[in-house]
Amino acid sequence: MTGAESTEGVRLQKVLANAGVASRRVAENLIVEGRVRVNGNIVTELGSRIDPEKDLVDVDGTAVQLDQSKRYVMLNKPTGVVSSMKDDRGRPDLRRFTKEWPERLYNVGRLDAETSGLLVLTNDGELAHVLAHPSFGVTKVYIAKVDGRVTPQTIQRLLRGVDLEDGPISADKARLLSSSTEGGGSLVELTLHSGRNRIVRRMMAEVGHPVVELVRRQFGPLHLGTLPAGRARELTKVERGALLTLSRQAAGQQED
């Protein structure tokens, strides 16, 4: 970051205003109140200038997106669609959902064709790596409709862990949402940070309750909410801030 006396760079309050954080006047107040950090350091001088292409800015601990070339989209992937931008076998893929954005977007991780729910599309490779790699511990929440009557003992088994052909796995969290005594199946909520292929389906099959329907409702700080199946939208400013904060924290952990 350049010093307050330098004429290089862009004034910090202008950068914040351009990023949609607040009006320039309110941004000035945020700076004076010590609520803005640049590269981890609190900046209170109104004359401070930064390089928006290199410097990292956060307000009240939440990252601010300065690079406007980056795009972040949430898709509620419907069933019957493969998690690929181009499927070699000609199956329905994700291209139909990205036509309104000029950037070349890529999916972060995968949902199998029979699974619906939250999928992130972006052109931010660094963020995609953090979200997709299990070592960063980003959790995903699934709702599974399964065959049979799931008992509390089965939930405890999922939490303790089950042995699969590619190694043991345990749920970070698991809870029974409903269980029918009349053969209507059960609803189970599972929270996992694993990125292993078809992991929820394999875990539930291992405990004797094959999945009938599966939807991913949450991915890290993102919630699917009321977004209809087959619809995509750009992330809100708050959602982008939460994702970028997560990404920067992960990058900081790697450097430690």
C-alpha cells in the first residue's frame, strides 16, 4: 500500500464507494472510526491511497470485492443435469444456466446428476480452490430423503463414522428431520466437508437407508433459500463478502 502523502493509487474512500460498500461520505466515516483495514492493517487517514488490483481491503472484518472482473453465481441445479460446462456424452450440462454472463464461468465442485441444489459458478480460481478442497474444511449441508425408518442410533453411527471402500468417513453433523412409521421413508440432514464422490449416497446406503432424493441446501456461508430449481443468480454483496473473507482466511492459514 502506498502512503498517505503519495499521489499514486486511488483514495481509499473512493475505492470503497466504487465497490458499493457505502457512499464516499459514509466510507470516510468508516475509515476515521478505524473499521477499515488494508492488507490486515487498520487505516484511519482519509488521504490514504491504495492499489485496487493488489491491495486487500476489509470493513468490519468482512472482505470487500475490488476486482470487478470476478463473477460469483449461485445455481439451484435441477436433477438430470451433469456438473460440467460441456458433457462429452451429450447430456444436459451447465451451459444453459450461464448464458446471461459474458465471463467464462466454471462450477466449484460437483453434484451428481440425480442430486439437486446449491452449486457455485465462478471465474475466481483461487476462491474455487478453497471452496472445493476438503483440507480447508468448507462444509456442505444436504437434505436426504431415504428409504426406511431412520433411528437415533443410525444418526449416532453416521457421526461416529462408517467404513467405505475408499476409507472411513463421518458426518460433521447429522440430525433426523422426520421418520415415518408407515413406510414413507425418512428425512435426514447431513453436514460434511468431504469432497468425495457421491459421499452422502454411499454413507446412507452403508447404514441401510438408500437415498431416494438428495438436495444440497448450503455451501459454506451460502444458503439456497427460495431460489427455484433451474434458476441462477449473482451472489449478493453480503454473500460475496462472506466467500471472499473465507478465501482470504484460508490463504492466511496456508502462509502460517
